[in-house]
Amino acid sequence: MFFLPNILTYLRLLSLPLIYYFLVKENLWAVGLLSLFGISTDLLDGIIARNLNQISNLGKILDPLVDKIAIAIFAIYVVLYKEFPLGVALIVVLKDLAIIMGGLLMLKKAQLIPTSDLWGKITALTWAFCILTYILNLNLFKPVLLAAGLILTLFSAISYLKKFLRQLKMSKSR
């Protein structure tokens, strides 16, 4: 069944190669418009899914996956073109890969689809702002957002690990 929230998520996914193309071409207007489109559809898909009762397992998986792909694409760009520290980008991407793998494990072992938590959302937002400071060369904010992003990544990773372990334990006791 085709749900509008999932269509919006697919559109967001399809916009990512265009965003990267315009980043490389340094067309910040196009990047800004496409990013605004992505942020808007990301907000709308959740609102629509909840209000129209169109929450689906596909949406629960696809929405956070597209968010992680977007962060990875932006991270690749800032590492290659804007002197973003490679080690930091690897930490961000590897944490997201670990969450994806943990989610797949949860799906296989416990038939549960994990959802994003507050730490994960705050962390993703912090990395988005941090990457934006690199794209726009806002040097004053780079160190603060890098440090905040790394600290939040640690809290987020711990939060997800606790959540995964708790859900696995609960599923085994059923």
C-alpha cells in the first residue's frame, strides 16, 4: 500500500544526489532549497503518518535510514571539500551504521522495529548544524559544534545500546 508519508520519504531520498551535486558545484541556493524541501518532507511525513494513521513498518525503517544517508552524504562532502575532520566523520557514520545493524538485529531476533529516541534526534540535529557551519565556513561555531556533536554521539550510542539490549532481553522473556 502506498502511504503519502512513505512517498515523501522516497522524494527526500531522491533529492540527496541532487543536493550533493549542487554542493560540489557550490550552488548554495539550490542546496538550501533542496535541503529545505528535505527538512519539510521529513517533518511532514511524521505528522501525516500520525494524524492520518498511516504509520507503516516501511516508514519506521525508511525514514531514519534516509536521515542517516543524508548525514553521510553531507559528511562526505565536508570531508572532501571543507576540511571536516575525517575521524569525526567516521565516528558519525560508523555510529549510524551500528544503529542500522542493531535495528536489523532487533528486527530479526525480536520482530521489533526500533524507533529514534530523543538523544538520536538531538544528535542528528547537532551534526546537521555542525556540517552547515563547515559548508558556510562559519569558523567561530565549528569547534563548539564538533565537541557537542561528539559528546551527543556518545550519549546517543549509549542510549541506543541500552534500548537495544532492553528490547532484546524483553523479547527473550516472552
